[in-house]
Amino acid sequence: MSVKATVSAVTEGIIARSRETRKRYLAKIDEAVARQPKRKLLGCANIAHGFAACGTDKDALRNGSGPNIGIVTAYNDMLSAHQPFETYPDMIRKAARAAGGTAQVAGGVPAMCDGVTQGETGMELSLFSRDVIALSTAVALSHQMFDAAIYLGVCDKIIPGLIIGALSFGHLPAVFVPAGPMTSGLPNEEKGKIRQLYAEGKVGRDALMEAEAKSYHGPGTCTFYGTANSNQMLMEIMGLHLPGSTFVNPGTPLRDAITRESARQALAITALGNDYRPIGRIYDEKAVVNGVVGLLATGGSTNHTIHLIAMAAAAGISLTWNDFAELSKAVPLMTRVYPNGKADVNHFNAAGGMGFMIRELLCEGLLHEDVSTIMGTGLSGYTKEARLGADGELAYVEAAEKSGDESVLRSCGNAFQPTGGLNVLTGNLGTSVIKSSSIPADRHVIEAPARVFHSQEELQAAFKAGELNRDVIAVVRFQGPKANGMPELHRLTPPLAVLQDKGFRVALVTDGRMSGASGKVPAAIHLTPEAVDGGPIAKIRDGDMIRLDADAGTLEVLGVDLSTREAVTADLSANHSGTGRELFAAFRAITGSASSGASIFEVA
């Protein structure tokens, strides 16, 4: 299958830009490949430590030459999305044993939840937790006892961190195993209304708590299409999940069958056999472009304009915001899932899900079919839906020919809009991104005077005091990675939405993040350079006229020569201690910009 000219041109540009770094990365993989178990080369005392407590599998690890899977898990029982992973290691061990291999939990990685920490000081650790997870993954795999790895993770920073860590062991095959979304609870639109009423003081905390508890009510990911579910979409469209496995609910026989089959597939693609498929080869320039296309087609999380760049860099691949912008011109928006619509990811899956979407994008020449995947097929092997076979194991059927609900999922020829759900904005304020798919068309262009804040608490105080009842572009600065770890600013959404619903022309400009859960208010986020680096955002003053144009891709201060102004500074000492933040001083000092992935790591 041939791809459209824009997709081809962007891919070729990435390949050319990445030639030297990718070459060095692949050379490292080739040097690390072992055609016999690496553990066989360890000293006797070393390997004895590695199998001492393995019980049933001790003899196989001591004397056998069969493959051994390292399980890296983000399990904890506080996060709904990760709680199901408690039972997965035993399931994987049993499946591996039955297939002639073994499996061990190599290590755990932290998994924090932005939903718990939003608006709190712990959120200032959130973005950096991605790189901690990558480091933890490297520690887990450093024992060199493994021939493949299975990664158990779902949510916001966990999957990007696991990918970066996995790519540092790029010679190992890698299978990612999701836990799936929780079943549908209180509709997201109703939850949003209660949040807004609470922000207006029209309902109390009891009503808010009841709505939140009915929405987030059981095991699995949150059902809106934020970063967690964008992660899962990416793993499937990049060929690192089993086909059709992404949005199957936890605690079901089908979910367990997917987990068992994932273990068998990991064993089948090690260097010890004849179908070696290391993650460093699967995760190439074409796979990266496929991921960006999937993100655009679904109106996915803006966090991935940061994470995808950092993930690609770990494989020696140079991805830029310009690549997102160019692809966005060619990729139609195929889905309406909250916050872009009323449906949740369960409705998306029921309407045809990933199999339908991938087939549509392939047929339109918007995806690279000729990629390697964990299944040993091109991407056409992912145009399927997962089912239970008569034996209780995983089986497949072709994805539905038509969408089961065109209010949720459409074909490319009948898309919700002809361009993708993310835009890049440029102008005299620098470069930022905006999630345009969730914004009403009459709000794509906002021109209003600025009101400047140095924290989201300042904005909330101004809102409660009635100071923002007018057309306004709220500028919230000193929220970038170097300033305070670039926290999510979700608490800004309800007050700004209230102002918008009153009829005011409202937008947000910030060097911070709003992620995939951002709502219907135009938000130019990830603004680079950030304020702490003296970026233009640090020169804005109250009353400056700002124009945000999501359609033209521009963000500008009007009628002002910013070069004649001094950048303001801020006392950020209160953001640098407490809740563990003092431990991350080194991260803040060396992190890159949002546009380069906000990473502490150097390019491979």
C-alpha cells in the first residue's frame, strides 16, 4: 500500500534528520544481541542469585536454554488503571511455563495519577516521573537474565517512561499488555456539568463527590480520551500490543486470554528462535509516524506532543512539532470521544474501535502498512477485533465494515473534520500546541486583552472575586519544566468554562500543560521558550492584546515590540521543596524544553 504524499514527505524528513543518531542506536542493538540466553554468560554466583527463589522454574533457569521473560510492572492498588495488574504476573508465568519458557517479575516502576494530584503540589513531580520510570525500567532489566520483556502499564507518564526504558534495552523483544478501561459510569458530560456548577458555587462538595465517584467507579482506566487511553491507542497502532487488545475491559475472560497470549507471543520473538523482533527495530521512523497519525485521527492527548518526541529520541529518531503540524493538515478527525464528544472509549470500541480505524487509515494511505510488529505482520494484521475462541483462548475476526455509531467513530471519507485534532501555533510569543478538536468552531479565533498570573491559584482567586467577567486571555506563566516540573493545570478548566458559557471570549496561554482531558476552552499550551528561560511569555503585561488563531496556527501579542521589554522573573522557591520536590532539583536543572520532549536524557 502506498502512503499519501504528506505522510511520505514527513517520514522521509524524519529519516533524513535522524540518520546519524538512528545509525548509532541500531549499532548498539546489534552489539547487545545474544543468540543464547545472556544469563548463561553470567558467573555461577550471579545467576544463582537470579533463580534462588524461583521455585517451579528454578531448574529451567539453571540448566535450560528456553527463553525467560522479564516482567516490568507498574502495579499498585491505588490506581484504578493499574490495580488489575496484581494477578498478571502469575498468569504470565503459567502461560510461559506451558509454552516452554519462564517468566520473572524483573522489577516495578512508580505509577502516579494526575487525577489524584491535579491542583496539588505532587503534580509538580508528574512529568518527571516519566523519566524516573525509564530509569527504573533500566534498573529492572540490568540483571541481564531476560530474553524478552513484558511491560504492564497504562497511564499518563507510565507508558512513555516504559517505552524510553525499553528502548534502552532495544535488543530485547517487548510486548506491552494493557489492563483496559473501566466500564462506563456517569457520563462525562454530566460530570463536567457538576464540576462547573461547583465552580459557580451552585452545588456543594457532596454533590461533586457523588458525581466523581459515579464516574471513576471501578478497576480500569478512566473512560474519557485523555493521556492514558491515548497511550493505549498508540501501543496498538505502533504494533506493540496484540491486535484488538487495547479497549477490552479488565476482569473479563477475553482480557485474561489476551494476557496469556501476550506471554506466548513474547516467547516466540526472542533472539533464541527464528522470528527475532526486538523493540528497537519495531520502533522505527514509520512506526513513529503511524503513532502521530493515530493521535491526530482520534484527537488524542496534547501530552503526546511532548512524550512522542522524547520516546522517539530514545530510539535515535528526531521528531518535531513541525512534523505534527504537517501531518495534521492531511489526517482527518475520525472520532468524537470525551472531551471531544459525549461518548467514552467503551462506546468507541463498540462502534468498531481500533481495527475499524486502522483499516480506514490504511485504505486512505495515511498509515505505513510495511512496518514490523510484535505479531510478525505488517499493520494490516491489526484490522481485527479480539474475540474468545471455543477453547477459551484468543481468536480474531475482521473489524466491522461500517461504524456502529457515526456520532462516535466515522470513516475517513465522512470524518468529523478534514484535519487532525491537534494544531501547532507560532508567532511572536514562541511555539505552542492546541487541542482544536474539542473547541467549538466559533472559538477557534480569540482576540482579547491579557490578564497575567504566576499560578493557577492566582487565577482562581481572581475568578472568585469577579475580576474576570469580560473577554480575557488568561496568561499563566512559570509553569514550564524548568520552572516547576510543568504540572497539569486542570483546575483552570471549570472557571474558564464558566466565563465562556457566560458569553465572554476566553482563552488560556501557558507554558504549562493541560493534557488530553482539557475541555472546550481554547488553550495554547506548552509555550516554548518558557518564562523561566526569559521567553516572550515573561514579557506579557496585563492589558496586552493577544490573538490566538487555531485555524491559521498563530499566537501573537498585537501592537507590541516585545524585544524592547525586560522579561519578568518569579520567586519559585516555594515550588522547589515539599512533597518530594527538593529531590528533583537536578531534573529541573537539566530538563529540555517541551518542544524537545522535556527530557533529562540525551538523544541516543
